[in-house]
Amino acid sequence: SAPSLPTYFLHSSKMSEVENAFHKFAMYGDTSASGNDMTGKNFSKMCKECGIMDGKAVTSTDVDIIFNKVKTKGARTINFAEFQQAMKELCGKRFKGKSPEEALQAVYGLIEGKEPGSVGTTKATKVGGVERLTDTSKYTGSHKERFDESGKGKGLAGRQDLTDNSGYVGAYKGAGTYDQTH
């Protein structure tokens, strides 16, 4: 049988999983990022996607406050050490009634193996600008007639050009003037 590993080693392998997730989220949306520093936006995204921010015990405001609390004064990002500090702050709120150590393990358990965009199992492919194209409230001209306020398509009812069934192209000048004698 394999020799039993010292417990600190197990802890560090768990840590590397968390660190891995940290790097992935830190680089999210910024290909030039080293992955060693995380912006507030990505920190918030990570907390949301890993389920640390649940909207009840931990809200986006809590996450922002803690981010600003742990980061270096004047800095716009946090490093992994500061991130761990932030998790210590958040885990107590998220897992009330657990010991600090248990709460921290539970939070890290949420983070392990996570990467941006993998909420549930579906990978979101909303990369760059697709939101704009699929947001029907931004539609103008004849396109906006085709959707109601909630953005649901009206189907044929929204296409007014279907009412004229005379067989002529809409607004055809000679409609009705075809000489019947041919």
C-alpha cells in the first residue's frame, strides 16, 4: 500500500486546486494577465460562480467590501495570499456556525476545480458582443416590431409585410393594372 502522506501535503494539494481556479479566474477576460493578480470584477465573478456569493449570507456588496479590505492600498488587484485572506473573511459569513477551519475548507471545496463560465455543466459561449446581438430590447426599425416588451418573438404577427396577398411585391407601382386581355 502507498505510504500515508503527511497531512500538510494533502492540504497543499487541495490548495493547488484552489490556486489553479484562482489563476483561471484571474486571467478571465484578459489574455495578457499573468493569472497572479485578480481584479475585483473577476473576484466577484469567481465568488458568484463558485457559489460563495449566495445573495443571502454573502451578497455582492460583501464581496466588494472584503475585496477592498484585503487588497493593497492603491492596488486594483489582489494576489493569491490576499485572496486567501478574503476567503477567510467570507467563509465565516457563508458558513455560519462552522469553525473557521471547517468554513474555510467548505469555501475551498466550492472553488476547487472550478473555472470561469462552467456554472452547472453548460459552457456559456457568450464571448464578445453576442449579448448585444441577442438583446431584443436594443433592436430598432422593423426588427423591434417583431418582439414584445419581454423580448419574446411575435412570430408572423410582427411581420407586417405579410398582409398583402395580392401576389405583387410590396409597394409595386403597377399593382392592379395588369391587362386581363393577354
